[in-house]
Amino acid sequence: MIAGDRSLTAAASDKAIYYFDTALTVLEDTKGKKLAELLFKRGTAFRAAARWEDCEKDWLAALPLYEAQSEVDAVARICWDLAYQAVWKNETGKSKKLALRGLKAVGETASKGHCLLLASIAHAHSLENDYQSAQSFATQAVTMAEQLGDDHLLGQVLVSRLYVGEHHMKARSMVADGERAVQIVRRLGSPWDLSNSLGITILGYLFLGDLKRTEKACGEVESLASGQGDLGVLLHVDVARYFLQLSRADFAGAEESAEHGIEICLDQGFPWIFAFYCWRGLAQFFQSRWTDAVASFADAVRTELKGVYTGFGTAFELLGKAYQGLIDPESILKRARDILPEPGVISGAGSMAMLQTVVESFGILGKPEGAPALYPMFRMLLDEENVFAFHPELLQKLAGIAAALDGQWKEAEQHLEMALHQADELPYRVEQPEVRRWYAWMLIDRKLPGDREKAHAFLTEAVKMYKEFGMPRHLEIAEALLQKTTPSNGRGHTT
């Protein structure tokens, strides 16, 4: 077993599995603590080898052995680890059941195990789109870790609060918790802990628009996650790289990152495949492969999850159909109304994605009668200092479109000016022509003195960029708008 421990520490997972297999074949204790320890360690080696199903089998076999020995710390640790794997498969009921099983063993007294299990319940509630419960459990876990004076534990449980932030698009708090967790686990934690904490923190950097820090962290995260079998975090790397490739207008590279995420999900049975179908479709959309994009969006709708991501795939499908004139604005509103966020209510990633795509769709097709005011719904995202959410377009641009649709021209111009600055300064190249096109659309609609001339200048720049980036369908839209900067004008966004 010592040889297996050394191999596992060195991340030589296949060798570790061999040594633990050998130890298990000669073990005489078939019911006690030694068997439980071997099963747990082989399970950990399976996890490092990205064999999560085999890992789960070993841990579930070890769990009742530890329970029979009243090894409460070990019971809590296994329940925590199994609950983590369960949430990555969106098995939130299973995750909470495992956490409650562990809590029964550790009792009500504050302890490391108790603290970890509270954090795992928070993660599950967050995926179910129960923000208040998720935040309550996460804060209880963080407070307990602080009261226990256990910094390593604090670094671990902060990760669960990071996931609550991710699911509800709270970029500023994500980065604050993430940097605190990373600092702790670099000093006290394991490579697995660092993979977990840094692997979710990169999404906080991304949502804040800090592309340099995102890119800098990606290499380290990928190395850690690959070595530890942290498959979920490898998906985060694909998300980050997708945005980074869009920042360079590398649409083929972005599509490749989305495809890699799809491959991981298919291989592991992860349910997050719907999001990668969306991102693949958007990369195809930017390459003017609109038929392929609509097919990818349909795959996303087919595989969309309920809970915090409800509406995510549908949102992208509606956007694709709007650009192709395959749907009317009334039908969009009918499908979106129950998913759109409510002003002042903390909403999940699916609702936010729906808001983003509905705004752009109404910009294309016109806002239907009876549609709610859209601009106030952006306040929560902007108040959190988000530059992006999971839909990889600048929030300032979309807020500007929403304000224009609501007739708030001053606010629209302020947001579009900010978006123009962000696209050019980050830089985020895919949005450089897009912001100019939408800014021109707003000016054409507003019709103040000088607006037509300014719109003409923006569209002239956008046309040049669309040609450079290889976006012929978007080029057609911009050229059609450019015609409106001649003496005749009109409303809407001709496709």
C-alpha cells in the first residue's frame, strides 16, 4: 500500500491503481478499516485517471465499512467527495442525500466534516436555482471554517460559494472568494484543491472581463486538472479558451474548444453538453454557417437542463431563428416570458442568457406589444461589475440595445460608448464590428442631429472589420444598415 501511496502522490495514477489492486488481492481483512482505506485510495487513483465511475464504486464500497467502524471523519470525507462528483452530473438530489448521510455521522457539533458537507449542500441548492438556500448554506460553511480556525478547510468550502456565484453571475464576489481560496490552498492544500479553486476562479476573471488574468491562469489550471482527473475543471478551461479565441476573432478555434467540451461531456456522461452546443453554434454563426448554428442550437434545446440553467439552450435557439427570420417577436416573447429575470430578483444563468438573446432578437425583429421593460433587468449584472455572462457578448452592448428598445436614449448611448471602449481596449475583437453596428442602429432610430453621420462612420468601420474577420452574413446586415444613413431611413434591423 505504501508504493500505491507514493505513486498516487506523484500523480502516477495507473501505477497507483496497479499497486492498490495488488494490495487488495492479498488483503485478509475483508470487512474492516484496512479494506476501507484501500478502497478509498484506489478510488482516489481512479479519479486521478479520469475514471470517475470506477472511483464512485470504490468509495461507495468503502463508505459503509467506515460507518461500521464509526470513522466519522472518513465518512464525511467520502460523502463530500461523492457529493462533488454528483453535482458535476447534476444529480443534486443524490448529492444532498450523500451530504445528509455524512451529517448524520458527524452530528451537530462544528467540525471539518460538518463544514464540508454544508458546503456541498450549498452547491446542490445553487444548481436547483435556489439562490437563498445556497447562499445560506455556503455562508454557514465559511463561517464555521473561520470559527474553527482551519484555513485549509476555509479554502475548500469557499469553492462551493464560488459555484453559487458562477450559477448566478456574481463576478465580483466570485473573484474575491476565488483569490482568497487560491491563496490559502497554494500554501496548505493539495493539487486537487488548487485545481478546484483556481479552476472556478478563472470564470470569475472571465466574467469581469480580465482576459489577461484568464489566459495566464488557463495553462496552470489545465495542467493541474489533467494531472488530478478534475474533469469538470477541464470544461472550465474550454469555456475560458472559447472566450479568449473570440477575443482574437478566431472562430474556428472557438468552435474547436466547444467541440472539446462536447467530447468530454459525451465521454463522461456530463449533462453540461447543452452549453457547449450553444457555444459551438455561436462560433458557427459568426462564421456565417447559420444552418449549422441552428442545428447546434436545436441540440442545446434537446439536452437543456432544468434548474439554474433553464432556458439556456432555448435562448440561443431563439437568437439564431431571429437572425434568419424564422420566428416572429411575439413567439419569442411567449417562449421567453416565464424565464426572463425579474428586476431586483437574483436569477440564474439560464434566465440571464434568455435576457441577453431576447434583447438582441427584439433589436433584429422589433419589440412586440406587451413586452416588459428589458433595460431594468440588466441592473443586477452590471451592479456586479460583470463584463460578460455565459453568453459571450458584451453586457454593456446588450444593455445599450435594451435601453434603446425602451426609449431611454441617453442610457443607451452611455452603454454603447462603454461597450465600444471595452471591445477596443480589452481587446475583444468579435465585438468590435458588432458594437459599431448596434451603436449605428441606435443612432439611426434616435434621429438626433448628427446621428446619421455618426452612424455612417461606425458602419463604414464595421463593414471593413466584417470583411477582415470573414463574417459575410453580418457584412450583409451592416451594408443594409449603411444604406439607411443615406437620405431615406427606417426602423428595424434589416436581415
